[in-house]
Amino acid sequence: MSFTPASDEVLNPHATLDELEDGVLLLDADRRVIRVNRIFQSLLSLPDNRDLTGADGMALVRTHLAPLIADQETAWRLIAAIRERKIISGLECQIAPDRWAACSVRVPGNGAVLLLVSDITARKESEENYHRLEQERNRYRELFELAPDGYFICDPQGMILDVNRAGALLLAKDRQTLIGTAGADHIAPGDRKACRDLVAQFESGAPGPLRGIEVRVQPATGEPVPVSLSATAVRDDRGGLTEIRWLTQDITKRVQVDAEREQLLAENQSLAADLAEERDLLRTIMEYTDVHLAYLNPGFRFVRVNTAYAEGSGYAKEELLRQGHFDLFPNLENQTIFERVRDTGEPFRIHAKPFAYVDQPERGTTYWDWSLVPVKDAKGNVQGLVLSLADVTERIRSGKEILIRNRRLAVLNAVITASASAFTLDELLENTLDAALDNLGFDLGLIYMLEGRERVQAGIRCHRGVSAFALMQNGRLNVRHWPYNRVFVAGQPWFVEGAEDAPGRDLDLLADFGVASLAFIPLAAESSVVGAFVLGSTTTPEIPQETRRVLEAIGREVGSGVLRGILHSRLEAAHREANLYLDILTHDIKNADNVTNIYAELLDEALSGKEREYLKRLRAGIRKSIDITANVTTIRKIRESRAALHPVDLDGVIRKEIAHHPDARITYEGLRVIVLADDLLPEIFTNLIGNAEKHGGPGVEIEIVVEDAEDDGLVLVTVADTGPGVPEEAKKAIFSRFEQGKARESGQGLGLSICRMLVVRYGSRIWVEDRVPGRSDDGAVFRFTLREATDNGELPAPDM
């Protein structure tokens, strides 16, 4: 309603105002009531015959209208508009739980104020009903789309009007492609009549729904799929058929289960016959085998024994049956084993277990391979025990020496296997060192390799169990000096034993390593010594001859592995030559990006409008190309660089990197610590901070903390951000985007992979956590450790 009189003289009379559907309150410049209609008085529950002319209009609104408004803020806003003569249009107010009004304030002139109140309850109810219907429609559509079974809607002629996702997947076609096609075309030809008969029933007036019709549908690819078909008819007000809705359930598994059930039934019948045959066979085997067999009840009384068991026990079968096993052969240890098998239902097996007959001492100690297997009923309860015994006394007594030699051969085989399975020289050396220590009984070991072109020094390539003092004292050996020249030059093994009459120099060397004996075994490749294999024992001062022969064989095998490594290195040299072309390509792309970026900056001030937006996209593409080139260059540096780690000021690295991000909101607190790393350490912070800025947006907050780790010699670095976080399912794979066999087609998204490669290079690890535990969408925390540098700048000896 629009009501804007110019003056009091042109106002409508009372009769006209009372005919309006909206409540009207007209106030003069002093906020006194000039006119009020019946609708307004009814709204405020005032008597129709009460004359309000001249009343305080503001008091009337505050005491009768404002209390009706549910939202007090809205009420005060309306009062303020009337008091200040401020125009308001359509201010919606809830004046009862189920009633709404729209209030408008007008200023006709001469200081007057006009308040219009319109009842909008019907409109609000209509809006709510529409919203509710829209929600119901969306809910139906969601159920339709997410239904696990195929759902098709067809017209009476069988044309597909709509299909859900499951139906499209069933037919292996796109949903839009299916709409408008004949439903019968997707049924296997032999089953189409069943569908036509079902449609005919609906056309004849069948109420439906019709269920359980099994047909085969034909997907776009593959074999026909068996389905259970249900259908219901949709009719208009006159009963005319307007739609047929089909529900298709894939019953492939059920069909397979039915077929398997039939097959199992046939197999069970065959099995019953086989069991009868096997029972007779087992009876024959039990009687004629040399293995001692006995069946006992849960109380360990003999129920059945074979002839071999009776003869071996010294009793007749009749004497054993119904007798308690431990009444005849008392043995507390064996009785404990029997009780455990009976109570737990877990079988027990042991080889060469010694046993002495109490009543047959002349037999001495005998040795038996025996097993105790529980026999269970259908409920899993133990019904009895099967005891099988094989007398291996003669084999044990005569085969101790053979076992010793076999053990040594097994050791050699383990070392050879470890050597053959290695892909790199370092892996070969570490694997063979571990295999030798694990199988030969030595306590510590290390492998020296000759260094440099002059080959006058040998350095430690890998070690295990060696103290930090021993590493410091014997970190490098001068191979031209005695006695090391006998190993590295002459290629002869050297065994240092801690006998009382041993030379003083040998005893000093043993003291340096903290051992009682040492074995130096040369490693030869192409008739040239390339290193030495060193093992030490802290308890045994002598190295047996058999062990020496095994060690020499290990040395020959490792030397052969080193030769393979040398050949591999030559192959790598050829590979590096091929990589030269990639270096040239990377360099030229970087130069081209830099030149393009310079020209883009020159255009920045000259363009506007769409052209400036195009320039923005161009520069974004240039930056992406520069990032890709930088990532590829960094990865190549990591993979190809062989530079040794050196002390790096971690605090300085972090502060320099923060300075490179002046617009970022970064806080930093930490220790002034020197860590072992290389010149690529800043790349970790570059990628973590850049990753937070990229995914967190301009307002992301980044916090960097450096503190002591729980392990000695390590510091813990934390980079936290308030960005979108990392989903739980992505936490394990987020650092593995560049592992062998998983490389992306482009160089993008490699930042976290680079972080992991560098941290692993420094001998540590990196992981990601939620900034708020349990809320993966509320920021991420990246943590990694670094090793502190010692006083001499070397890496602390890691635990092996």
C-alpha cells in the first residue's frame, strides 16, 4: 500500500481507512495520534469504539505494538524509525507464534509520520510450504540418486524418462545417453517377453506393484547381468497409466551362491564316499607306519594306540588302553604341555625333545620329534588328543657334527641371499653385514671401502654395534701401513685374537674396538681389493677355523657384489650423459620463463580491464612453470648430489626463509641450534610455508617452533598452519607423490615429496598431524626431526 498525502487536508476519512486491509496509524509532528483505523486497533486488541485521537502515539506503539513483536531488536528499530521520522519499507515482524506482519514507516510531510501494518501470515506460510516441498523434492531426488539398486522411470510406451546412478552403472552407460531410449532394448532378447507381459498387466488395470520377476539386462559391455525386477504403476486422476517405475536389483551373487550350493551338495556326497575310503586308508597307515601314534581322551587316558607305539613303549596294547599316560610315563613338563593343548585347543609340536624312561634306565636319554594335536567337535570343544612320536635318537647322536656344518652353510647362504637381493652398493653392504652378524654370533661389524683415486685411505661405509669411541679412533685407515696393508694391498685375511701372548699392537686394536677378537676380511673386485669386512666378538677371544672359512667365503661373495656395483656405476655414468640434454632443456625453459615474466611486468602498468585479467592469468602460468622447473631442479639435486652433510645454522635458515615471505603471518620461536644438513635445507621451509600459503589463503596463520626432541641428539621442528588441514586418508600418501612407479605426469604437487626426500637424506623423518586433535579440517601440523651437529661437525652414531 502507498500512502503519501501532502498535508492533513488531503487525508482519507475514517470510513475509507477502515476499509483498508492494512492497519494505519497517522501521527502529527508531536507524535500525537491523528488517525487510526479499525484494523490497527484490532491488531493492538483495542476497543473499536475507543477514540485515540490526540493520544501519545509513541507510548501507544511502545506499550501495545512493540510487546507483540518477538524480536526486540526489530521492535526497537521500528520505534526508532517512528521517533526519528525515518522511512522503512516492509520490516517483517513475528507478532505471534503463527502470525507475521510487515511494518512500513512513511513521512507524508509537515512532520507527520504514517505507520502501516500489513498481515503477511499467509505469504509466510506459503513460503514455508514451498520451502518444505522443495526439501521433500530434494530428499526424494537424493534417495533416487543414491539408491543402491537401479531405478528407471518409463512412459507407458517403455521409453526411459529418468534413471538413477545405480541404473546407469548397471547398464554401463551415461545417464543422459539412456534417457529417451526404449527400456526393452536393454533387456536380453530372450527375457523381453516377460517385461512385455508385466506392462500388459498394468495396461489391463493391475494395481501393482509386481515383484520378483527375474530377467537379464544387457550392459553396454560385457555379459548379461541377472536382475530381480519389480515395477509399480503411476496413474492419473482418471486411472490412466502415466508412468511405470522399475526397480532392478543385481542378483549375480545370489545366482552364483545358488550354483555354488548345488556344487557343494554334489561335493559333499562325493566327500562322504571319500571319507569312508580314507577311514580305511588311515586305519591301514596307523597300523603299518613307523611313527608312534596314540589317541587319548581329555583325561589323558589311552583310547587307541598303534602297534609301533605299543612296541616302543614296552607295553602291550591291552596294557595301555584305559590307562593314564602320566601314570605310566610320569613327566611334569610333558603333563603341563598336554594340559595347555587340551585347555587352549592349540596344537603343539617339538623336535628332538629328550626323554628318559624311568623304568627303563638302560635306554638312556632318547630324543623324539613329537606333536600333540587336539581333536574338536563341531562346537570347537576338545574331545581328545592325537599324540605322534618319531624316534630320532640315533639321528641326534650321530648328526651333531653335520648340524654344525649345516648351520655354517646356512649362514653362508643367508649372506649370499642378502647380497644377491641388494639393488645398490650401500644396500648390499648393509644387508650382508646384518646377515653375518645375525647368523655368526659376532657382536659388532663394519665395512671399510677405499676412497679417492690414490686409494691410500679406507673409510667406514656402514657399521652396526660399534661404539662412538671406536668410530672416532678407527674412522679411517691408512692402507699402506702395516698391518692394514696385508688386507688392503696383499688381499689376505687378518684375524686378531685376544690371547695372553698376543702382540701389544693387536691388544691395543682390540681395546679400541672394545672386543676380544676381530676378523679383517678383504673384499676383492676384478682382482683388486676395494674394501674390508670387519667383525668383532666381545666375549670370544678365538675365531674357529670353520668360522674363518665362512668369513673368507663371505668376503668373496661381497667382493662379487661390489663388482656388480662398479658395473652399475658405469651404467649410471652413461645415464648422466643422457641427462645432459635434460639439463639443457631445464636451463632454457627457466631462461624463457624469466624473459616472459620480465615482459609481463612491463605490460602490467599499460593494461586494464579484461587485458589486465588476461595478463594476470599469463603471469600465474609463468609462475607455475617456474615452480615446476624449480621442483624438478631440486629433485635432481637431491638424487644426484653426493655432498657430505655439514653443520648448518637452523635458526638462520628459518629467519631467512621468513624474510622471503613478507606478506605472510608467520610467528617463530625456537632454539639456536646447529644441525647436520646441506645447502638444500631451506627447501623444506620454502615448500612447507608455500604449501600453507597456497592452501590456506591470504589470512592463514603459520607458526614455526624448534625444540628438543625426545631422542638424544635430535631437534623437533614444527610448522603449523590454520588452513584447511589434511584429510585422515591422505596423511600417509601426502609425502609419497614422487616415489618410483608413482610419478605424476607434471612437476606440480611435489613440494611435500621434496620435503620427505630431504629429511630422509638427513637421516630423520617427517609426518603430519591435525592442528586440533581429531579435527582434520582445522589446520595441519607438519613435524620433522633433524640431527644436531657434534662439536667436530660429524653425524652422531645412530643406533643400529
